[in-house]
Amino acid sequence: MVLGDVVGKVWADRILPALQGRRLVLVRPHGDGPDLVAVDPLNVGVGTTVLVVTDEAAAAVTGQPTVDAAVVALVADLGSERTEPST
């Protein structure tokens, strides 16, 4: 899984019939790594932090074997450092 920010929308001049009508977004991973083009079934906006699955998980989520990245969650909060409960 990849945690990243949506930095743009992607429009294709031509697309496989199985991907017709699917929204595509450009995701910039937190940390190192190249940007990803991901199928976006959640209709997230630019600037949103998302969780992306890749490879077989992305194909399973979308039902399309040609998909290798898909947005699966909108991240509302990254949380803070975990603290140990006091005893």
C-alpha cells in the first residue's frame, strides 16, 4: 500500500474499453517513489491524502486485471505519535 497526495487528474485520449468511464488521478507518494496513476472509484479531490493499493490488490478492487493502482481510502487524519497508556 502507498500513502500519498492526489496532485492532479489524468485524462486519456484513448483508453481500454474496460477502463471507459473510470476516473484516473495522479498520486505523489509520501517519502520516496515515483508518482502513480491510479483508478479512483472514490472520486477524491486534488490535495487529498489517499491510500493506494497496487498490483493484484488493485486488480481485485476494480475487477480489472489491467489495473495496477487503485485508490481505496480517503485519509482524513494521519494521527499523532502513539503514546503508551499511563499505569
